[in-house]
Amino acid sequence: MNVFLRELKSNRKALIIWSICMFFFVLSGMGKYTAYSSGGNSEVFDKMPHTMKALLGFGSFDVTTMSGFFALLFAYIAVTAAIHAALLGSGIIAKEERDKTTEFLMVKPVPRATIISSKLLAALINIIVINLVTLASSIVMVGAYNKGEDISGVIVMFLLSMFIIQLIFLSLGAMLSALMKKPKASGSLAVGILMISYIISKVTDLTDSVNALNIFSPFKYFSYESILKGEGLSLGISLLSLVLAAAFSALTYFFYLKRDLKV
């Protein structure tokens, strides 16, 4: 069977489960909007100290509005999608050694580079599906709860930024799996790096004195405030982020082609 189709089939169940989870994540999140948007909460949020707002993800958003609330919700959606991407990237490379199917794959008249390309393409399809499910769920659920102006364009920009973050962590997970002698541990390491980068994003929310650390956190590559203002994504940051993902992917090929595969 074609490696690409084989990977799509083997990840089908997980993709369905993750897609359902993302739908219910958005659904449950939007279910809280009524409580946030009630008039009595506005004063409570205004009196919250900056530190508390930063830790909760409020930032400078007005969470009593739909756009501000979605920005708050999106921070958690992005982390969830990034975890899926990191685990998928590491797992799709490590699975042959984990499942003891390396020998079966290697005896096929298919070069290693083609195998990697097929696996990465299948993983890309998976994160695209997750992103589209989240996008559709967000637009539908926001439309159901929103009583103000349409923010579909803002949602699209948020999800586009999430897709770039997904690409970064997908390629990082794949690179770590190809590099490590024990590829089965690469998923834990990839998620660990992801959580550190998320913590960095929270630390830099607390104080501007360490903003230089944002370079280590893809969650801070895009300004939510700019997206809410309708300014979209920074083209320069978007291109640099894609270059980073491409570099991780290139290193995946480099390390995988040189490693001794366990059978």
C-alpha cells in the first residue's frame, strides 16, 4: 500500500477523535460567553490586577465582547492544536520502531526520503483537517452566540496563525523523532518544549523586561491585538515562521537518512 495512504488510514481514528474534541472544546468555550458578557462582569474584569489578567489570558482584551472573548478562548485552542501537531509529528516518524514494522517498511522498493515525504504529507493533511474543523466550529458557534458585528474575518486570521504554529510543532516533533536514539520519547520531549514555550509566553505577558524571550515561543509570534484591530498577520513573521518549520523538516530528512533503524 502507498505509504501516504497507509499513514492516513492508520491515523484516521485519532484524527476523528481529535476533531470531535476540538469541536466540543469550541462549543464548551462559547457556552461560557454568556457569563462573561453579562453587564455585571465588566466592572469585575476592570478591577482585576494586570498580573491576574495575564495569567488567565485576558491581556488587554475586553472579554465582554465576542471578539475579545474569542481571543481569550483561542489561546487555549492554539495550545491544544499545537500539542496534537507535536505528538503527530513525533509519532508518525517513531511508529515504525515502536510497532516493530521498520523491517516491513524498509524492504519495500521505496527510498527513505520518499517515506519521510509521504509521512510528513499525511501529517500535514491531518493538521489541515484539525484546523478546518476548528475554523468551521468557531464560525458556527460564534455566529450562534454573537449579537454584535460579524467577526468571521478575525476568526480566519486567528486560525491561520494557529496553522503556522501547528506547522512549527509538527516539524519539531518529527525532527526530534528522527534525531533521538529513542524516538518513542520524542513525543514527551516535543510536548515538554511546547509547554516551556507556552510558559515563556505567560512570563512575557507579566513583564516587558523579558520580551526578548518571545523568540522562543511561537505562541507570541503573532499579535492578538493586531488581529483584533483587523491588521491581520505580520507577513515578515509569517515567512520567518514558515522558514523555521521548513528548517525543522529539512533536519528531519537529514537525521532520518543517517540513522540506524531498529527492526
